[in-house]
Amino acid sequence: MKHIIAAGLTGICAASGAWAQSSVTLYGSLDAGVAYISNVGGHAKWIEEQGNMQPDRWGLKGVEDLGGGTKAIFQLENGFYTTTGAFAKANTLFNRQAYVGLSSDRFGTLTLGHQTPFAFDVLGPFATAYLAASWYAFHPGNIDELADTGVVPYDNSAKYRSPTWYGFSFGAMMGLGNTTNFSTGRTMSFAASYVNGPFKAGASWSNEHNRTPSIVTTGITNFQGVAAANYMADKVENTGAGLSYQFGKLLVHGLYTHVKLESNGFSDTYQSFDAGANYQFTPANSVAGGAATTTLSGRRWTQFEIGDVYALSKMTQVYVNALYERANSNASAAFFTAGVSSGRNQAIFLTGIHHSF
């Protein structure tokens, strides 16, 4: 009997030890404020804005230690609107991320599911919108996929990320359309990154079939022979590279993206040049700004942003932003998701609070 009891206690302890090596983390971000937009369809408007400094989201991350430097991992992430409580993408719960996989210290990480491409993962962190913390500063239409919107992640995808060797790492990704035609809905993405102290650099390339970029949000009404609201690209080739350098309290950064859109026998190029700087005046207060110019089919949008972020704690910040955009004579000003101006100019002034958990 003593041996049976001892064996039972040993089994319980072993199970407890295994359980202690697993964890699930609940996390999230809520962001809301007030914004003034100078011109939307010919009229100025005040709005309660949300998701400016960081997108509103909540999620679960899990890890189980399998031993030998190998872990089972998963992530589920939902985007929503703090101002209304609605899903960012209707009828899709985990619209930002939903994947499961294995991670090895020696061999890298392989994940399967609904995942962001490397344009978001690698290039996004070099953009002014990311580093100066304003959603509206993403390039018009987000055609270069630097922001994680409902049409950016790859469904049915396998994604590999290598370990880091002497500062270098790389990644490869493929999404399947799950149809009898292998090319329909197929997506591919590749990336390389390098980090050496204060210097960071990254590049990515992707090839995507049957995608629906948000051309209509740029103010273009007809594109490649169809109404922009109904546009689907037969093929999207998205290329970009970025870098940044930290000089003490000053961070400088630059980014270039180039997107080729093809459908119905047409081919057009969307490209952006983006640069800016951040300065950490005190541990709690930083000022950031930048500029970008974007072109598509003879249209050009040039935008500027400056903002101040003050940390009330590690989890809570308050912020103010000022943004200005001017389009050329062929286009209407159209900050990303702000609405299309009736003219060539658009300005946004906003303030808000961000909290993460």
C-alpha cells in the first residue's frame, strides 16, 4: 500500500511539474480619444476616434515547454472598436491572428493558421505610423500592408521564422486558397532582418493572388476597368525595405515600399517613401514625427505627422497628434480610414488615451 501511495504522489508531482511549464497569457489594448478632421466630403467633422496609437485588440498567447528547447505555441487575436464594441471585421472573431505551431531554439519557429505577412511583421516597425504612433499616418489605402486590417493576413498559411545568427534572421510563408486551382488565392511572403546594437534593417517580398486592396479609401472611384469598391487584384507583388538607427535619445528611420497591382490586363505601381525621427526627452515623454509621399496611377499624396506621447505608467499613455496631407491635382487628400476630402488638402488634430494589459 505504501508503494502504491508513493507511486500516486510521484505521478501527481510529475503532472504538476508539466503543468507548471505551460502558460496562457491574456493581453490587449484599448485606445480612444477625440479627433477633428478638416475635410471629409467637403465638410469638417469631430469624431470620437479609436485605435490611433495602437489598434484596439485582445488576445491569448499560449506556450508549452516540450523539452530540449522546443515549445508548442499558439496565438488568437481579435480586433475590435472600443468606441462601439463591434468586431473590426464582421463575423470573424480572431480576425488579426489565429495560429498554432512549434518553436525551437535551434531550428526556428513554424506556425499554421491565419497570420500576418512579413510586410506587416518586418516593414511595419520602420513606418512613421508605427514609430510616431498614429493609425492615420499609414500610407493611403494601406496597399503596402503595413497595418493589420481585415484583408492583410494570409488565411490557411504556413509560416517559418529562423533563429537569429549573428544578428541575421529570415522567414518564409505560404498561404493556400484551398481550391482545386492551386494559384487561386495563393500567397507567398519572404523576409530578412538584421540587428546590430542600435542599427536595425529589414526587407520583405510577397506575391499574392486574388486580393482585395482598399483602393476605394484613396478616393479613386474606378481602377483598372472596374469600380474601386469592387476591385480585386489578380496579382499583387509587394516589395519593401527599411532601416533605423538609435543615436542615444534620438531614433531615425526610413522605409521604401513598392507594390505592383495587376488585373484585367492592367498593371499599376503603388510606391511610398517614408522617413522620420523620435526623440525621448524624458523617460516619460517622447516626441515623434515624419513624412511620407505615395504615388499610384499619376496620383500623389504627401503627408506629415508630429505627435507627443506622455506615459502615465508602463501601461497607460496620453497623446496628441497633428497630421497634414496634400494631394496633387489628380487626386483627393485621403488619410487612411479618415474619409476622402473634397479637395487636395486634409488635416487631422487628435488627442486620446491608450491602455494596454
